Amino acid sequence: MKAKVKNSILLIEDDPFLIDIYKKKFESAGFKIRVAEKGRKALRMLKEEIPDLIILDIVLPGIFGWEVLRKIRKNPKLKGLKIIILSNLGQKEEIEKGLKLGATKYLIKAHYTPSEVVKEIEKILKISKAK
């Protein structure tokens, strides 16, 4: 019998506190997690390994999440990659911009607990918990 392959997530977030919380939460939910604190680092990491899903913050040092999202969507190899924006930018215009640029879903950090974010990821990846 084959061992269950973990779904992999690339977390693109620059806040060490949030990285720590989400990393622990995703790992305890059974995900393989990699972290990039900067947009450029995330783009380099995507050349090495393509995750099943990306969690993307918008306000990042160097290049903003918008540019990271644009670059990912321009790359044919990453076309089908699922991307959740997880940001404190919650204006209607920003949410529309994120979805228009190709985000799968836009979550406002203040509106979701880490457990709820895991549930959203599981919905997007259609992971059903074995009863």
C-alpha cells in the first residue's frame, strides 16, 4: 500500500510571527510546507519545486505580491497552480484586483483563523478527511 502523499504548500509571507503560526498549523493538518519571506525568493523556489498551492501575502519586501502573482500567471508551467491571497488588504478594489490577476481565492487575514484557512485550502484542494 502506498503512503499518502502530502499536499505541498508554498507560504509567501514576511511576518515571522505569522510564518510560525501558519507553518505549525499546516504541518499539523498534514501539509508539506515551504516558506519564502520575499517575492523574489518565492519565484526562485518555484523554479525548483512546484507546490500544490500557494498562500500569498501582498505586502512583501522587494516585490509586492501583485507582481509575484503576475509572474506566476505568465509562466505556462505554473498556469494551473492554485493561489490563495492571504492579506490584510481588504478593500473591494484589492480583492477584485487579486481575483482578476488570477488568484483562486482572496482571504482577508483578520477574517480567518489559521484553522479556517486550513479548511479553505482543503476545499480548494478537495481533500476529504477519512472518517
